[in-house]
Amino acid sequence: MTDKPWRDVIAVNELETNWVTRVEVGRKTIAVYDTPNGIYASLALCTHAGADLCDGYFDDHVIECPLHQGAFDVRDGKPVAAPATRPLQVLEVRVRDGMVQIRV
Ligand code: FES
């Protein structure tokens, strides 16, 4: 748990359905993932070599990196396909009044 404040980042109805949406928050690029089971978010930088995961392929709850096809489970950030070995930094997400909020 963190004491960082919640911030509105995007309206729920602006998310790409069942896909990843890029959101800029300050100087950070955040990937927001719409899934059948909820909304998740992570830093957009791949932990392997820094590619932008918002340009990757998203399926259900796995984001595949566009550069070397490493993949991560967006629910907990775990790498699920090589060459990714370090977890993705996932962010706390909630929905309030139709807005996706994250702690950053
Ligand atoms: S930069 Fe993402 S797998 Fe290499």
C-alpha cells in the first residue's frame, strides 16, 4: 500500500476495448489494459530493453512486447515469455465516476 494520491488518467469509455491504451501521466508513459475481468495498468517500458509495450500485442491478460516478443501477465507483472525475465512494474488501479484512476 502506498500513500500516493489517486489520479484520474482516462475515462473508462475512452479505453480500447480488450486492448492496451497509452496514457501520459506527467513524464511517465502508462499502459492501461482493458480485460474481460477488469482494468490493469503498468509502466509502459518493457523491462527487457525498454520497448514501448503500448505498441505490443495484447490478448486477455498478457501483453507481448513488440520488440523481442517477451511477454508479461498484466495482473501481477510476471514475465511469461523470454527474453523478459524481470517483472513489469504494475500500478494500483480503480474506477471512480467513470474515470480510471491510478496511483503514481
Ligand atoms: S524489449 Fe521487450 S522483450 Fe526485448
